[in-house]
Amino acid sequence: MAKSVQAAGKVAANVALAGIGIAFLVPLLWVLTTSVAQGQTLKVEWPKHLTGANFAHVTTVDILFRPLLNGLVLCGGGTLITVVVAILAAYPLSRYRSRLKRPFLLTILFTTGLPITAIMIPVYAMFTQLNLIDQMWSATVFMGSTALPFGIWLMKNFMDSVPVELEEVAWTDGASSMATLRRIVLPLMWPGVIVVTIFTFIGMWGNFFVPFILLIDPNQLPASVSIFTFFDPQHGGVQYGQLAAFSIFYCIPVAVLYLVMSRKLSGSFALGGALKG
């Protein structure tokens, strides 16, 4: 009886997982088939006539290349700010004791769940008063700062996995805290830095609301905002084919980042044998 119940549970779990997989697979199939199909349709079907007109239409400087470059500058700069500041903030939280440590960590945990829409009105007012609207660098700094709570929280947990004893040995040899962080801690927690980098970049790459509010010039808008130009009911409705073709190009930077960075992930931290002897 118990074995039959267990087998039925496994079957139900597999069916549920298969359903979830199909739910994610169908939109991807639609993007691939619609990008090479003539006409506009929401059906997932093999196109009767293949065409490259959709890709030819979107592969221009104004439609594709400039928005992708803007997105890389915006998200790449914001990710760099987040990772560097998160490392510097996570180190004292991981290594030093303080009465303010727990309240600070709880504040970080709270801000990770704070929706960005809740602060955009005062942020927009502040940016307007400081004349920072439509400035790429200010939008980059703001996006990097909004990702800091999540980055600090993750980075601290990875940094806690590095034994303090390794740093104590370096301290006895006269190394400073910054030297041990750069030469001992970071090399051992490099997979964690990669994870924070990937998650931060992906979160920024799909961010529509912040650049839409803070950037006005169409020549500065990233791809996450310009993709909505294909949703134009006033001029022939939604251009599904061009939207699908643009979406494929839009996914390439994230896929390349993951493939390149995942090669450096070994699945665990390189701490084996570090404390032996």
C-alpha cells in the first residue's frame, strides 16, 4: 500500500513537472516559429512559408543595435557598481561583530522585498530637482543602488563560507584586511561573485520601469524599453513577427553572459584541503 502511494506520488510529481516544462516551452516555440513566419499570429504552428523579413527589419541601428548597446552600458555599469559595493559591504558584515549588525541585516532583508514602484515617485522628483533626468550615468548609478540589498545579502552568505582562519594566517604575516580580501577571500568565493553578477545583470536587463521613467531621449533607451515599440495598435496593431525576432536578439546577451560565467563555476568553493595541517 505504501509503495503504491509512493509510486502514485512520483507519477503526480512528474506530471506536474512536465506540465510546468510545457508551459515554459510553448512561449519559446512561439517566438522561434513566429520570427520566421509571414503574417501575424498567436498560434504555435510551423510556418507555411519561411521568411527572414522580420530579422531584416529589426537588425538596424535604431531598432536593435543602439538599444542593445544602451542596455549593455546601463546594466553592465549597474552590475559593476552592485558587485563592487556589495563585496566591500559584505566583508565587514561577515567578519566583524557589532550590535548594529543584526538590525542592518534585517533592514537589508526588508528592502529586498520592497517594490521599486513604491519609491519611483520621490526618486523622480529628486532627479528632476537635481537635473539628473535623461542622464545615462545617473540611471546606471540608481539601478546599481537598487540591486545592492539583494547583492549584499547574497555576497555575505557566500563570504561566510570562507574560513576566517585563512585570513588570520595572512594577518600574522602583516597583510591588511583589504589585501586578504583581494588575495584570499575573493579567489575562494569567486563562484559566489559570479552568481551575484549573473542574477544582478539579469534583473537589470529585464527592468522596464526604471529606464522608462528616468530616461527620455529615445537614443538612450535600452532594449527592455524599446521592445514595447512593437506594441502599437494605432499603426497596424502588434507586429508579432518583428517582436519575436527582436526577442531572440534580446535574449542573446543574457545567454552569452551565463555561458561565459558558468564555465568558472565549479559547483562548490575551492576550499578542499585549505585547513589541513
